[in-house]
Amino acid sequence: MNQFFKFVLASMIGFALAAVALGALFFFMMLGAAATSKPTVSVSKNSVLHLTLNQPMPEQSNNVEMGMFDFSTEEIPGLQASIDAIRHAKTDDKISGIFIHPDQGVSMGLASSKAFRNALEDFKTSGKWVISYSKYYTQGSYYLASVADEVYVNPMGTIDIHGFSATIPFFKDMLDKLGIKMQVFYAGDFKSATEPYRLNKMSEQNRLQLREFLEPIFMQFLGDIAEDRNLDVHSLRNVIDTLGVRNAEDAVRYGLADSVVYIDAVLADMRTRLGLKDDDKVKMVSLPKYVSSFAKDRGKGKDKIAVVYAEGTIVAGKGERGSIGDDKYVKLLRKIRKDEHVKAVVLRVNSPGGSALASENIWRELQLIREEGKKVVVSMGDYAASGGYYISCEADTIFAQPNTLTGSIGVFSMIPNAKTLFEEKLGIHWDSVKTTKNSIGINTVFDLSDDEQKYLEEMTVQVYERFLQRVAEGRGMHRDSVHKIAQGRIWSGEKARELGLVDAIGGLDDAIAAAAQMTGLEKYKTVEYPILPDPITELLEELTGQGDDNAVKAEILKQELGEFYPYFMHIREVMQTKGPQARLPVMVEFN
């Protein structure tokens, strides 16, 4: 009898747990239905497009790391979707003007900002107005705001333009104190990604390449502002060099702003422009909502041009959202290759590189697409460097922005040796029994043998030579000619065009138009890849063990580390990547 009651009790408990699990699953499914059903956005007449630009702006909409329980129905518009929205607003009779209101700065790179700014310039040709106001302009937000007909600044605010920089932390002394020796192998005199682990300051080669990259793109930045603000470029640079703008009044004095006002005066200005009364409300629509208010015309017909967004670090495996996993992209590109209706591929690259092996796998699939008779056109964003260039070089045509950071054709391998840390700092000693002199394998607790060092050196050089060959074949150049401009050196998009690494200066639309022309397509539609899952689907994958285990940890680290998170991620990716790496060595500070 006791066994009977135990059985009944266990069954009841099991049933209750199953009910709870099913209830939770049903709850999440209902959340998913709510999250994936986009509300209809209606834009009123005489509205203002309100650009706060306070969210990250990825290349592809929503292609950023998201909180595990973020079920927001509002999209994070990508760069192209945002540009499309501004173009739509240009001819939309419901939109009377644009209000740029970047109180929290902007999260865009150099090339993205240039493309977005060009769209604002084009909007103004319609005769519609653009005004800007901020309590504090960063140089990134001011670059966009300087397009405006009127630039307003808060009485307690300012415009912070201080120039561009490349800041690199160096860890050699810290590692020496910890007893960790970084065993480094690299190909290319300018391949400086390993310098933070073997030096305490920049090499002269690295300092040279960074200066030669930063100077022309900074002058372009100044030139764009000077043209819109009717200023002399050299006078503007002098103001910046001396930190001449120290308050709102200085901004007006030097011609960077038009008036020092509070937000109520800006609203009053907009009411006048809109023909409203003093107590009327200014109707504003945010960029995410406006993007959702219309359907972009993606063309018609059975023929397709596949637009594939490749943004983030190139990694082995599936990869996280906002990264380029070779397994995921090889599968995606293979599917596109086998689709008889896809006549061309436009690869939008915004990547600093990563795993050389993963880059090779993606390169191979692009090669197969070309062998299938389909054209491949690359459009470069902020970065298309190292591994990012590796996956680009096979294209029939390459477009870049003038301030794209590209090149960095070089390779490195790096193995940490923590023997001193364990033995002298922690008192832990290691010993082994081996069947061959190298049977332990390359590891972090024993010194590399002469054979192992030679193996890593040769492997790094072999991968570099393969990289050179890929570029030479893709660009129709001799190996030695590529080597001369490679060696890990970075170039701007404009300089890369002069050197033959890029074919033309232009954006994604130019690349799509070129693909259509090369394929002889008159009627076609564009289809964007990869297709991103909605937040609830990602959550269910997490709960069922199908998703990325690092998503929650990444979110916590991002909150805790703040502005230092990108540096942490760079170090983590370098240390976790297996095999030779083709990775950009530096972060350029723009905003």
C-alpha cells in the first residue's frame, strides 16, 4: 500500500511539474506572438521625423546582441533601413522636416556616419527643413547635426570636437608580473595585433600606418563640416587643436552653432515652421516607428539579388547574433548558390576579421557562387579588414566608402605560456610521460619545443601566403605586388582604390545597381540575408539548449564593463580563437 501511495504522489508531482513547464512554454509562445506582431504605425500629416540616434545602428536591422528577456516590438533599424527611411521622408508629404536630437551621442562608425550624413544632405534638396538641438554634442553627433539648417545648443552645453585617435592598451608589463609569456608568431611588418602582448608602446610601423590612415579621414570630416557651416577648414582645425569651443557661446562665436537656446525655443521654432499655434503639439515620429510605417519597394519579378550582411567578428561555428560564424554563413551561401532565381550576390561587409580558417571557408563558398556563373559584388562598411578583406577579395567588384578601414592583409598566431605563473606564483608544478617528444601538444603550461616553434612559424607564414594568393587571384595582381601593399597594413577606402584593392567608391545601393547591370537584370527584387529570429524564438532556443550559451553572460558583462566592454571582447576573441588569425589590430575612436 505504501508503494501505491508513493507512486501516486510521484505521478502527481510529475504532472504538476509538466503542467508548469507547459504553462511557461505557452506563456512564452504568447509573448512571442505579441513580440513578432508589429503594431501598425500611422504617421499624421505635418509630422516631424525625430532622430535621437541613441541606439546602436547595425548594418542589418536588429543584428545586435539583445537582452535575454527583451521582447520589445520596436525594431533597431539598421543603417540601410535608416537611410531608406530618410529617402522616403524626402517625398512623403506627411513629413515636413527632420529634427536631429542626439543628446546621448551616436553609435555609428566613420563610413556609416558618412552614408547617413549623405542621406540627410539629399533630404534637404527637397526643400524641407532640418534643425538640430542637443544638450551636449559629441563629435560624432555633431558631424551629422552640422548638416542642419539651424544648429541649436543648450546654454549649459557645448560641442566637443577633439579629433580622431587610435587608442591601444598594452599588457606586456602586467603579463610579465603575472608570469605569463605570450609566444607570438606573425607575418607582415605592419601586422600589429600582437603588439599589446609583446611591447609596451606602438611600433614605428604601427604609428606610421595609423597616422597615415587617420589624417586624411579627419580632413574629410573637417571638410564636410566646413562646407555645410561655411567655415574655413584650417581655421576650424585650429579651433579644435586649441580646444577653443569650451561652452555654448564659443560654439556660436566660431560658427559651429547658430543659437544658444533651451528646448522650448526649439519647439517654438518648429511650430512656426509647421504653421502651428503656440499651444499646439508638435507631432513627431521616431526613426524606428517611421521605418515600420512603410514597406520598402524591393522590386518585382522572379529574379533576385541576394543582399548578404556580414558584420562582426569572423568566428568558427554558428556564431552569436552580430558575428559571422562560418558554419552559419557557409550554409546560407550554399542555399543561395543553389537557388536558381538568385542571379547575383551583394555581400555587405563590416568586419575587422577574426579566424583565418573561418574566413577561408566563407571565401570558398563565395568562389563556388562565382563558378556557378553568379556575380558577387562587395560593399564595404566601416571595416572590411584582415579576415573582412579575405572574404571580400573574391568578388567581381568591390565598393568602399572613402573612410572605410580596409586592408590589414596579414596573419598572426599567439599562444600564452603560464608556466612561471603556476610554478613561481602559485606553487603548482607540471610533469608528464610522453610517447614522443611532442606528444603533449601545444599547451599553456610547458615551453614550446624547437619543433613546435618552427611548426607555428611555418603555419603562420603558410596562411599568410595563402591570403596573398587569394588576393592576387581575386584582384588580378601578382603575388609580389600584393605583398608590397599587404604585410598587415591598413588603408582607407580611398587609398585602397588607388592601390587596386577596391574598385570604386560607393555605398550599398551602388553595389546593388552594379550587380544588376553586370547580370543584365532589368526586373528583379532584393532579398536580405541572414533572416534573423525574433527575440522570443531566441529565448526558446536558450531554454531548450539550442541557442548561444554566452548570450546572458555577454549581456551582464556589457552592463558591468560599460565603455571598456569592446576592449574586453577584443582580448577575449583573440585569446579564444584557435589557429592563425586575420584580425584588425586597432579600434579607431570617432564618437
